[in-house]
Amino acid sequence: MRVLVRHGHFAFFPKTAKEVAKFASYFDQDLVRVDDYYTFESLAELPRYSIMIKPFGNLPAITTYEGRGPWEVMRENDFVYNVGLKLLVPKLAVVGMVTLLRSDAYMICPTPLYQPGMRDASGRQILSYDGEYMPENFQLKIREVSYE
Amino acid sequence: MSKALPASCAAGVVLTGGIPVPSAEILSSGVGPSSGVLILDEDEAFYIPDTTPDLDTTLAQIITALTQVSQALAQTVLALNVLDNKPLGALPPVPAVTANSTAITAAAAAVTAATAQLTVLKAILK
């Protein structure tokens, strides 16, 4: 299942419905279909705009912005989705570091999901990535990462 | 792609969902209170008021003024006809000026009042 994280927003592109069910069961989080992708419940409800101080998800927005999707609004507000808390958090509130292991065309993530905002070996926050979740071994293979 | 939200504006402050949007550019005079639409486009925000009430009031005042002008002109014609029809003879003619000029003066006053109301409206355009 493809995992596309854009500015801290998760989008999943399963090949089969079974992948969605297994993922939801493993992470104890339901996935909701939005357009051509699945995402976490609280992300599915986000609008593609924010008004400064008006709640955007669970946080007051820090800027007024309209984007092509909620991920662009999250970028402008410096928010990322916290998988553990199931909430939006300021990106600077995410601490921790994960070392991605290079393997052929992929980078192997030691955890099944990479929490956006975690820092790589260079100390920079990875906020976007494109990868493949392998349900058979609960492994995440990341093709590329971005720091914005 | 942009997003339109219902909004209002009072004293130059744009509100949407009760939340002020100070970054919104008001595309009108923005003096009088109004309701309208907030357009968001990336980091830009524009407020467009519904100016139909302004237009409605303006047209109503203009119609009132024109009606009064029309009535005044009709009264003037009537007065001129009265002068033409004055009886000749030894007896003094019946006074006709007051009756006609009162109606003409009243119409002129109504036109002046409509002008004043339009001047006020101009100062508080939405």
C-alpha cells in the first residue's frame, strides 16, 4: 500500500480492501476514504482552508490560507498529524530521530510508520515522504523524503 | 482554486463564522455594515459585499425624486393654464398663485429631501 505523506498529512493508496482492514487493525485507527485515497478519520474532516485563530482540526490556525488540499493548509500552519495521539500537533512539538537504512532504491524505516516531524540523521525534520507499506512484515519502504 | 465563505463586514472588520479576518482586502467602500462573501485564494483573502441593498435604496430614492419632479412639472402646467383661463371683466380675478405654488414648493422640498438621503447613503456605502 502506497503511503504518501504531504506536509504531515497522510494519504494511503491500497491495492486491495484487505490492506485497509489489516492496516486499521494493526494501528487501531480507522481509515476513511476521501476522493482517491484513504486517510485517518480526523484528517478526513479537515477543510482545505484555514482562518487565523479559528480551529483547524484540533488546533487554532495560525494563518489564513486556502490550498489545493488540507496538506497545503497544514504546511502553512506548521501542523503535522501525530499518529500516536491521533491529533494535529505543531511540527516543532515532534521530537525524536529515526535513522533510515538505505537498501537498493528504498530507505527502510525501522518503524511501520514514519511520524512526520521526526528528524533524520542530519537533524532536519522530515515532513513529507512517499513510500510503500509492506503489511506482511510491517515494514515501510520510503522512496523519497522532503523537509517541507 | 479558491474558496468562498459567507462573511459580514462592519466598520471595516470582516468576520466569517464570527471570526475576524484582518488580512481580508475589502473590495468596496466598506463603511456601512454588510453581508457578503469572503474569497480565499492561497494566502490572499478578499471580501465582496452584497451591495444590492445599496442599489435598491438608491433606486427607490431616485424614483421618489423623479416622481416629485414629474408632479411639480404637471402642477406648473396646470398653473399656466389657470393664468390663460383668467376671466376678464370688472371683478378682480380669483387668486390662483398660492394654490399652485404650494404644490410645486412641496414637490421641490421632496426632491431636496431625496437628494439629502442619497448624500447620506453615499457616505455609508457597503
